[in-house]
Amino acid sequence: MLTIRLYGDPILRRKAAPIGAVTDELRSLADGMIEAMQVEDGVGLSAPQVGVLGRLIVATPDPEDLDSEPVPLVNPVVERAQGEWTEEEGCLSLPDVYAEVTRPETVDVRALDMDGKDMSFAANGWFARVILHEIDHLNGVLFIDHLSSAERGRLRGQLERITRRARETMEGQG
């Protein structure tokens, strides 16, 4: 199973590269990401979070619906964003850290599917939020970057503990 990288791992701050072609290897990565996300009770995951600097995300359309199947999106781009809403977010790379984040409520998204075909769709509510959160990861942005410095200061102790765990994990792998 894929290992989810934690806050403090430098890969989470790097920009992911566009994916040139959908291959069996990429499909396998997407399947592994879905599995890792579901094991950790997540609703979205980006390739950088599992150590791969490619523009691939998986996002669950309706986190409240247990039958909602995660959707893999290759090279996702937000074409248009509308509205605004604030809601609490968390992240598998920042375990037990939660904060209110303001994001657009509706987005028009363009991406490739797992057959390498172009797809475009509108997402709103939670699905839009998950997609935006994961696209941020592809650009080296974490949800805490959307917070005020005072709010980040409130989380400093938690972030330092996660960073120590990430360093220990990286040292154990090296």
C-alpha cells in the first residue's frame, strides 16, 4: 500500500509535473491512491501526497454517500470558479489538523479520465472543495496556507509534531 507523506516532507511543497499519457502504471497508481485514501477515511488525495510529482488526483464526489466512487482526474484544471463558502477542512498529510477555509462553491473542471479522454464537468459543494484542495496539492499549496498568520500560529504546536513524525519517517526510509 502507498504511504501518505506528512507535513514537513519537502515533496508536499513542490509543483507536480503534467502527465503526458495515461498508462497502465498511472491507472495502478490511481487505484493505489484510492485504496490509501479509503484506508485513512479520506475523501481526496493527490499524487504528491504519496511521493509522486505528477498531476493526478482522486476525489470523492459525495463524501456523505458511502456508494460514491472516487474519481481519478489527470492534469485537472479549474476553468471557472463561482461563489464562496467557508467550511472546515482537514488533510491526510496533516492528521488531526482542522481549520475553516473559504473556497469557491462551484467550479468547472477540465481533465483527462483513466482512458486518456478529455472530460469537462461542473462540481459544486463538497466535490468542488475536494477538487480545489487536491489541485492545491499539485501546486505545492496546503490548506493551512489559506489561513491567517494568527490561525497558523494557533496550529504551530500540532504542525511541529507532524513535522517531527515526517522527519522520523523519512529517516527510517533513508
